[in-house]
Amino acid sequence: GAVVSQHPSRVICKSGTSVKIECRSLDFQATTMFWYRQFPKQSLMLMATSNEGSKATYEQGVEKDKFLINHASLTLSTLTVTSAHPEDSSFYICSASSPIQETQYFGPGTRLLVL
Amino acid sequence: AQSVSQHNHHVILSEAASLELGCNYSYGGTVNLFWYVQYPGQHLQLLLKYFSGDPLVKGIKGFEAEFIKSKFSFNLRKPSVQWSDTAEYFCAVSNYNTDKLIFGTGTRLQVFP
């Protein structure tokens, strides 16, 4: 299957700082990438959908100015958590798909801890 | 709005026992259905999917799922589980014409030797 990577795998930051998470599709061109958030013992909640070269579409309740998403190339999308607060601590997962894939391929996730 | 329910939050089985995990969704239109598995410390992987055709879908590692449209269900089954099946299992749904996935809350399966 297709491979999606995320970097970093875990990050600890101070409250008020910004954190950037990268999502890469390693062996296919991802026209669409998705960003999810997973709280402990809960399901994945879709935050936003990004298509290469266009603005991301955010789900209801997700602050677009806080969670900046960039999908500048067919193999890379970034999520920047701006002015992070402890309540932003979570597991962030990206996935990637393309017209020839019949499903999304998921990255391993990034655990963010904001102190 | 679409939603997905997984009623079994935590299932504990002995090896060789049969498994059935429930998944129900709410949506009146045509849907695509998925089961994903997340082994400890690993990323989500696709187990199987249903788009159309035969409602009994076979996936990897001996898993299968049956789409019953009248019941809005897509239950996952395996006749004989193994210790290596210990993982979190997620059911997911998307509209037939979009990629956007709605996930259930997941079922944690523990299999003891």
C-alpha cells in the first residue's frame, strides 16, 4: 500500500508557541490530504480537507486561523498550530488520497503536548 | 448529519473465538463503507471496504464484513481470532461521491492466548 509519513512523531512545546507538523506522501501524488485529531479513547475527528494548490476546507468548529493548513505540493501538506494552548494537546493524524486510490492512506500521527 | 456508531467499545476474546464487531451508520444516501485497524503503536490501515456489488466483503487477514442496507449496518467478522488481532478497530463511512470519512468511536479488541 501507499506510504504516508508525518514529522515530527511527537513534540512538546510551551504555551503560546507555534508548532508545524508535516505530512508527506512518499510514493504517490496526493491531490487531497486530510487532517484529523484524535483524543484519548475517542475516534478520529476530521479537522480539514486540503486540495493541492487551493485553500483548505475546515470542518465546523475548527478555527482556520489557529490551525493553518498548507498543501503546496502533491506530496506535502503542513498543519501549523498557532499560539498553542494546553487544550490543543492531542494526537494529530494526516491522510492522503488521489483519484486512483480508493481509500485514504494514513500517517503514523503526531503527538502534541503543550505545557 | 452522518454519524457512525460502534456499540462494542472493548471486546475481550480468547484465541480461536469468533468475532463480530457492530457498526451502524446514519445516512439516507449511497455510502461507501470501511473498516480500519490500528495495531498498537502503528498507524491506521485499511482492512476492507465496500463501494458496491456483493454486500459480503472479504478483507485482509481473514476478516469479512457484510453490508445490510435495510439495517444501515456493516458488521465486521472473523471466524477465529488470533492474538495478533489485538488492536483498535474503526468503522468509517463516506458519501459515495466524496473522500470525507466519518469515523466511529472505535472498538478495542484484546485477544488472549
